[in-house]
Amino acid sequence: QKAEKFRHHINAVCASRPFFRGAVIRKEPPRRGLVEGEEARAWLLDKSIFGNRRFMCDSRTYFDSKEAYLKKVTGGWELCKGKRGFRYVVAKAEGARSEEDCQEALARTFKVLIPFAPVIIQLFDYYCCMQDNEKRNVLRFNIWVQFVVEDFKLLKTEDAGIVFRAANFEDEAGDVEMNELNDDNALIRVEFLEVLVRSAIYRYCKKGTDGLMVDDAVRALFEEIILPRSPSMVVRHRSMFKRRLYVQACANVFQYRRALLQTIYSHFKHTTNVRTALMDREGWERLCEVSGVMKSLHGGRGISPKQVRQAFAFSQMLRTNDAREISHGNRLYFIEFLEALARTADMLYPMDPTEEQDVYDRMKGDDFDRLNETCRTEEWANIQALQLHAETTTLGEKIDNLLNYMAENLEDYFHVENEACLEAKLNCLTVQKKGLTWEDEIKMGKLAADYVADKQTRLSGRR
């Protein structure tokens, strides 16, 4: 506690007196030496910097479970079923003569959609990232046309417009909370699920004897069109990247710069004078611009703005409540911020396509529900060590290179000499624009989720 208090005072002096350069040297934390005959302790994911995720995400696991995806798609499907227009379209395509026949067709269609839930979620995120200056996670009409007409050749432009307007229509008998949060000129995630089913009906359920049933039409839509034509980022399960991330090498890189990263997070999440508890997309893009990650400031070395938004969107934890995702989504917790940095590093220093295919082919048959149990044991470090042999440059090395690159550019931008002065000046600037530093937010309870997760992690470590 005395060391932390001394460090806090040194940072305050550095921030208030630009001419003062305190001799603050970042050192490795002291480690207790091994007693003779004692074995070294194995690295555990629960006690690492990633240990908070298990307490913060809806699935309460490190990898998104099948149960979480099922809950997510079930909630969206129930909202779709609540719209009379959607039930009418399904009943007409099936030739249903009663409400029971319609409900049976909806049940069969839902069973077909369940295995494709990860692809549906990632496909929506992928095309939302193509929009500039869009604060909410919604899909505008021009991007919808690009997806369904230009990229996938699924419908004609006229039919795409009809499907878009039909799905975007708010049923008075539907969910009141969702109707209030829903944008009238854009598709939210629930409506995206509906337009995919409507598009399958338009494409495959023709009048006459040659038309398919709705469930067969949805299956054909995914197997014949969406899966073969989707980019690899959409088809791959997002937990595959987390498997590469949750290793000791990556945890050590983040842990070494944890104080600086927390300061950067607290500073750039305050894009205005309003105190926000989480980093929004505007703050993330601002950080990438200032630190030289985005191409617009540093020529061809950085990544594109679309890739910056993709790193932000694909790092968010799976939220099973659609209403809460709309009202509180599109923001990053600190643990999600670390994953966004890792994804950015992987984009900035890409693998060879053949090597990348080989790495992800090794994870195709993984059962992430089973890995959720294995990753909390000492065996996890050995499993990940075998996985790293497939990568020429490991993800941990890429993250280290990225953080060095960002720190150099931030030091030049804020006119400081080293990382200690950078940390002090960012804290000072955060306070000047009426924001809160990381330490102040912990004290005031603004970061309640992170604080509780840190506390639970410490308690589990003591046990």
C-alpha cells in the first residue's frame, strides 16, 4: 500500500509539473524463490488477467457456451414469433390451415437455426462494421442491399426493399420495450434474424409443387449461399481466437503493462465531458487514430477503419438479453478492451494464409463446452503449448510489438519521454476534462463489475 501511494504521488507531481521527470522505473514484481524440493506452480487462467471474464459475461465461462447461444437465439426468435406479419408469411409459405400448423412450422424452422446461431451473430456484426459514424449496432438499408444483393446474390433489389420494410415494421402487439428501443430505419439483431428467414422464403418457397418448406429453405440458404460465400471471420467461431489469446504469454504481456493500459482505457473512454463507465466505439477509434494503429494517420502500416471497428465488435462478450444489448451494448469492458487490442495486433501483423488456415484447422473439432472445464485446470497450459507450435509468430509477441508501437506514438503525441510520464499525463488530462482515473473509479464504485470481478478473483486465489 505504501508503494502504491508513493507511486500515485510521483505520478501526480509528473502531471502537474511538465519539467519534472521522476525516476520511475517499471520493474518486474518480486517473486519468491523455490524451496529445495518444491515444484514451480503451474499457470492458471483463473488467476491471470483474463480471470475476470468468467464473472462478467452472461455465460459465466471463458468460451461462449452452446447454452448461451441457445438462450440468445431463443430470445430473438420469440420476438419474431410475436409479430403477426411474420407468422402470416411463414403460414402462407407452408400452406398452414390452422394456428397449430403454423406453430409447428415455426418450431421446425427454429431447430434449423440453432446450429447457425454463431454465424448469424457474427454476420450481423461484420456488416455493421462497414458503416461509418454509426454509434449503435444497427444495419442500415444501403448495407443490407450490399449484403443481400451485391455480395451474396440472394435477392433482387426490389425484393430486398420489401423484406427490409416488412421486418422493420413494428407490430403494436409486439414487445413494447423493444419497440421503443428499435430504430425505425435500420435493422437490429432480432430483425436481422427475421429478414434471413423471409429471404429464404422469397428465394426457395415458390408457388406450386417445386417449392421447399420453410425449414428446408432456411437450411438451404445457409448451406448453399451464406456459409460458402461468407468471409473466414464470420464462419470461424469467435472462441477460436480466444483459445489463442488465453495463454500465459499473452497474459504476461498485458500484466506487465496493466497500469498503463488501465490509464489509457480510462482516458480514451471519456470522449466528451460526460463521465462514462465503459469505452464506446468513438473512444476506441480515437485511441487507434492517436496511437497510429489506423491507416489515416500513419500511411500504409496501420489497419483500415473497418478493421478497427471489427476488432471492437468481435471482442464484445455475448449478451443474451436483446433489449439490454441495444440500450447498453456497443461498449467495451476492460477485459473486452484487452481482447480488442489482441485482435488488432493479429490484424496489424497477419499470418501467412496457409499458416493461418493450418492454425484454425487444428481447432475445428474443438468442443468449447468441454474446454470451459479444461481451461481452469493445470492441464490447460500443456494443451496450449502444443497449439502454439503451429504459429511462427505467437499472438503474445504480436501484442508486445503492438503495445510498444502504440506507446511510442502516444509518447510523441502527448510530448512525454517515457511510459511513466505518459501514464501521469493521461491521468492529469482525464481529470482536467472532468473525467475519473481508474483508481478514482474503483474507489467511487463506477467500475462495479470490474471491482467485483477483481475481488472474486482474489478470493478464489486465496482459496
